[in-house]
Amino acid sequence: MWKPDRSIKQPIYQQITDYMEHRISFGEFPPGSVLPSERKLADLLGVNRSTIVQAYEELRASGLVESAKGSGTRVSMHKWGITPKQTPNWKQYAEGGTFLPNLPFIRRIREELRNRESIIDFASGELSPDLFPNAIIRDLLQNKPFQEHLGYEDPQGFSPLRSSLVSFLEQHLHIHATDSSILITSGSQQSLFLITQCLLSPGDAVAIEDPSYCYSLPMFQSAGLRLFRLPVDEHGINPEDILTLYRRHRIRMIFVNPNFQNPTGSTLTLERRVRLLEIASELGVPIVEDDPFTLTALDGNPPPTLKSLDTTGNVLYIGSLSKIAASGLRIGWLIAPQAVVSRLTDARQQMDFGLSSIPQWVATQFIEEGHFENQIIKLREALLEKRNEMIRGLQQLIQENVSFTPPQGGLNMWCKINGSVDDFKLLDEAIKKGVIFVPGSVYGSDHGYIRLCFARPQLDEIMPGLNLLKEALQLPCLVRSSRIPAAFT
Ligand SMILES: Cc1ncc(COP(=O)(O)O)c(C=O)c1O
């Protein structure tokens, strides 16, 4: 983000005037569009509001912008000889298309995180930067010559990576796969996208866990799917609920995250797993096993995956390196029958011609040279320490306010707020104090829960973050209203 240069002679308000003039003339703010409020721009650029007032005054004096009471500062319609008729209605275009925007609270969280570096982040469901294998990847890039061709890669995925994954999956998860049953995707997110877009049709009924990561993804609604809930308790979903849903709605697919579920952290018992597979095969309904967390098992004993127990070919398995190595590599995989892999590969070719060979090559070296084993040992130790610190903090600081079950893996602590507290109001207050989390209702229907990620903050930020949360929780203004985000009504 551009910032005014305090070391040069030109006054700061003037630099800001020039900067905004540039953005307007390049069409970033077309005629008629609203400029950021004075307060927001002052925050973004780290200057006093009066400096922005002065800069906007200059722009107004040159006729480039206009202000009207109550509607902010807008780019003038008549400057540069541009008339409104010639200007596309960008707002209308931006609201078009079939892809729904992210939930307002997800956008709000993203914006706060982008603009306030100092905020303590319990919201992002990822590892802290020191847990990524940066040093290993730096060494790989320095010492290992990259000699692959740089043409379009096979849209099914870089063949050496698929071969490495065959042994990786066998060794770590007891999953039998072949090169041709694996599709490399840009993270698990893309597998979910491809499945919802290519294997299902608008109007299809699907069963998803409640609460579930899937509710935070408008991608399911964009695909026109009808979502039905499978309540999750501390042992995961109850498979018998699937029978009821099937009878009523003829569900076409079941989405589950059986190990260290996001957001609850719960793990499906072996008995329920076996029954789930039995029911799915009786009904002939596929299960999508979304499995980013199994290898984070804090005791080093990962629970079995559904895929490793599946003898009838009902499970589409989705994994990724995001939560066990680095989310920025964007390396994910889908294991599926041939017909499905070739349909999704074809779609992939239409979408983006497949993933760049560079991260796929990096991931191959990372796995082939045995770095993953060290990474996962270090990661588990660090996650255990952070989880324990969060438990300690919650017990010491806000024991009367929250109840929780310590997760045995994954990255998140799912907390029930005792009493009648509006989780969205709590988020507002917490942000003001300098800490951020995800309100539980983003993941489904229930109010009064919050998801705290213990992996993203540094160890020494966890206590201070919980202290700020405690202060927010003590505010008298948090009584619950009936506001429910639009996606869940
Ligand atoms: C359950 C679950 N599935 C899928 C994803 C997507 O992860 P990625 O695309 O980074 O692999 C996430 C990310 O938080 C997740 O929690």
C-alpha cells in the first residue's frame, strides 16, 4: 500500500492529492464513484484526518471531486470530458455473475487483517509464518536446479508430484491411490469448487455438517445447491441422520470433515465412521471427505481416514499441504475414480490450464527429499504448545465466560460463550480492543459460539489476545439481538 514519503519536501497533503488524482485518472475510481471516507483514508495512509481534509479540498477546488452532505466525496461526473453515458456501470457489473460475494463478516475480517498489522489474529485458520518450512524451501530453490519445462502443465497435475503423493498417502494415511486417481488442485478449496460445479447440478440436495466450514463458503449457494444439516456433537455427525435426510430430500452427496473438524475440532468415532460408510454404500451416495487436518494429530497418532476404510469406492478424498506445511504453496489433491478425475481435469483445463509447475515441483522435492517428516514433528510440538497455552489462558482469564472441549488436532478452539451474548457484537468490540476471531454463526445456525485459531498467533500473543477478549466480553452492550446473517435465514 502506498504511503506518503515523509523524507521529501513536498507537503504530505499534496502527495496525497497527487496520489488520488492518479488513481482517479487511471480509472480506479470512475466518474460518480465514492472515494474512501476521510477517516478511513487517514487510517490507511497513517496520517491525520485534517491532512486528508486538506487533500480532498484541493481535489474539490480542481473540480475533480464533489462533496454532498451525507453522501461523501465522489469523483466528478464531468471532468476529463467524460459523460456518464460513456462510462460503464461498474457497480452493476461487479454485482453481476453467478458467483456470490463472501459473507460480509468474512470480508470485514479480511479487511481488518489487511489494514491493522498489530491486531492479534485468532481468525485466520492457518499456521503462523514461523511454522512454514521457509528455510527448507529456500534451500531447495538454491541447491536444486529447476529443469522442468515451463510450458502448460498437465491439468491433472505434475506427474512426479502425483507419484510422490501415492507413497506419501500410503505411508502417512494408509490410503491406496494411483497416479491416475489423483488430481492436483489449488488447495482443497479448488477441489470443493470443482465438485460443487461439475459433479452436482443446481437444485441438488447435499448434506453438510452443522456447524461446518462449508457454511462459510458462498460457493455452495452459488452452485444452487440445497443444503441440509447434519448436527455435529463431540463425536462428529450421527450417521443415522443421513437416512432421514435421504428419505426426505434424496440427498446426492455428503460433505464431511471427520478428523479435527473445522470449526468444532471434533473427531468422528470409529463406530460412526463404519456406519457412515455402510449407509453411504447402501444408498449409493458419495461422501466427500475434506481432510486438511488428520496429520496434525497432537499425539502423533492420526485417526484413520474414511478413505482408508472405504472398500466400496464411495469416498472422494480431498487433502492439501495448507495446514501441515504452507497454505501459500496452494497444493491440494483429490482422489477419485477415473471418470471423476477425467471430468474434473477437463474442467480444470477450461478454468486455468492447471496449476503452475513451480509450486508442484517444490512440493515434489519437499516430499521426495524427506523434509515432510521433520516438518510434521516440529509442527505438532508447536501446535501442542500453542493449544495448551490457549487452554491455560481460557481457564485463567475467562473460565466463567466460555466452555470448550480441547481439540486433539487441527488448528482451532471452538468456544461456547456462556450466557446470552451476540457473537457479532462481540467481534466488533474485540476488534476495537485489538483482537480478532471468527463468530461461530458464520459456520452454521447457532449463535453464541466463537472460533479461536491457536495456530496463527505467536505463542506469546495468545495470553495478551485472550486478555483483550476478556475485556471485550465484560462490556455491558453485548446482549444478543435477533440479527442473523442473510445466508442462514
Ligand atoms: C475444512 C477445510 N477444508 C478446506 C479448506 C481449504 O484449504 P486449502 O484450500 O488451503 O487447502 C479449509 C481451510 O481453512 C478447511 O478448514
